[in-house]
Amino acid sequence: MSFTLVEQATPRLNRSELAVPGSRTELFEKAAQSDVDVIFLDCEDAVAPDEKEQARKNIIEALNDIDWGKKTMSVRINGLDTHYMYRDVVDILEQGGERLDMIMIPKVGTAADVYAVDMLVTQVEAAVKRKKAIGFELIIETALGMANVDEIAGASKRNESLHFGVADYAASTKARTTVIGGPHPDYGVLTDRDGDAPRDYHWGDMWHYAISRMVVAARANGLRPVDGPFGDFSDPDGYRAQANRAGVLGCEGKWAIHPSQVALANELFSPSDADVTKAKRILEAMEQAQKEGKGAVSLDGRLIDIASIKQAENLVAKAAVIAGN
């Protein structure tokens, strides 16, 4: 273990995160009654320019009046390159009460972007004597943001999570795709030539590097890595495949841009009963091994050691949080 210990961000269940446009007030109550872990009310991409001010007012009213239950509440503000951003922060924090937990900052390009919002939030919190400190969700969705992801992840004590914004990232890198997430038929390889036999074509994951890079930066700074949107909400199998890939790489959850994706995310980012049972067996086996002065032991024909304890503890702890949520 390094002498430098990684401080973990505020722990929150973040399996599913539902995007709700601030201009669509008819969706607010439905979102509040859903089983989603995190809701972000959107001031940015999902809101047309001539609806920005009204969307902000809608969000303020909703934070004050709607019973959101135990859900973590976030607001995605407009980008720092717009004149809407400062009003999003000031008005929502001054008028939205204590219910808001986090602010989502889009298109973060440098650590200075995070610093700027932190300064503004800190001043407003002090002015209104806010009791609960606001956390930050940061969307990595540009080439600049990915290039600076390590500095961004460590830019503020408010930082809680990094999110991969696949659509804007694709536009920023000029990737040859127009879909939001998912594979591309041209991103693949042919097997080697083998006489006259037909060659197999294997599709690849064009977003593998980006998500892996974001996960490393997040975990190195104690943050939650979260996969972003999958645009085809009529394709649950495609969503499932993308979510499983993100989970294997280390993500804690995934966005839902449609209510039908919430249950999928909750299922895919929750440990199964079999996984929890195995984790508990690992802990029991390692406890016995330590009593016997052993650093490692075999279980079901596989080696387990001290590193296995942390993995098992994390899984069991997550299952307990889900059960009590």
C-alpha cells in the first residue's frame, strides 16, 4: 500500500442516474416515485435556449415542493462558456433550499473549470448559511477533459464522481459515429488469412480506452466512476451489454435517459445473491486463515489472499446499502 492514502468521496448509491429535463415538469413526480438512485434535473443539453430561465425556476420549485424520498438530487448546470451558468448556481443554491445534494458540471476541460464553480458555490453557501455542502459530479466529454482528467479529478474536495459523456466526447474527438453510445460496425478486426476459409470479423468497443482512463482517474482520487447515456432506449439488450462492460471496467453505475433503463441499471450494478454469498465465504475463509497465521488460502480451487478481503468487503457493504435503501 502506498504511503499516500486515497480519501474516499461521500458514499452514495449510484447504480442508476436518471436525467430529467428541467423544462418537463410533468416528469418530475414520476421521477420522484421511481426506484432510481440519483436524479439530475437538467438545465443544459435537454433544455432549449429560450426555455433555460423557466427550467431553472421549475427546478427551484421542484426542489422545494416535491417529496424526492431518499434519492440523491443533483442539477446539471449549463457550461462555463455560457451566460446561463452563474445564474444556475446562484439562483438554485439561494432559492432551492437544502434538498439539493450535488451539482453536475458539464464539459469539464481543465481543473480551473472545477475551481471556478467551487469558488462560486462556496460563496453562495456562506451567504445563505447552507447547512449541507454541495458535492460535484463532473462530466468528461471532451478531448480536453480526457487529456486533463487526472487534474480534474483532484481539483476540489467537493468532487464525488466522474461521468463519461459519450456523445459530446465523440463530437469532440471527431469520431465517425452519430449514435449515443454503443458499438460501431467499422470498429473491429479480421482474423488472419487462413487459406480459403472465411475470415471472422470481431467487433470491438470503441469506448474502452476512454472509460478505462476515466475509471483510473476517478479511483485514484476516491471518486465514483459512472458510465453515461445509451441513446437507444428501445434496445434493452444493447443497454445491458454496455452497462456490463462498464461495470467490469470499474464503473459503479450508468445513466438512464428513459425510465425503462432505471431497473436495468439497478439490476446490473447490484451484486447478485450468489456474488454476496461467495464474498461472505471469502471473508469467513480469510478470517480462519488469519487465526491460523496464514496469509493466503484456497477456496473452491482458487487462491484467495489479503487482497481478496477488500474486494469481498466492498461487495458485501454495497449489498447492505442496497438492502437498506
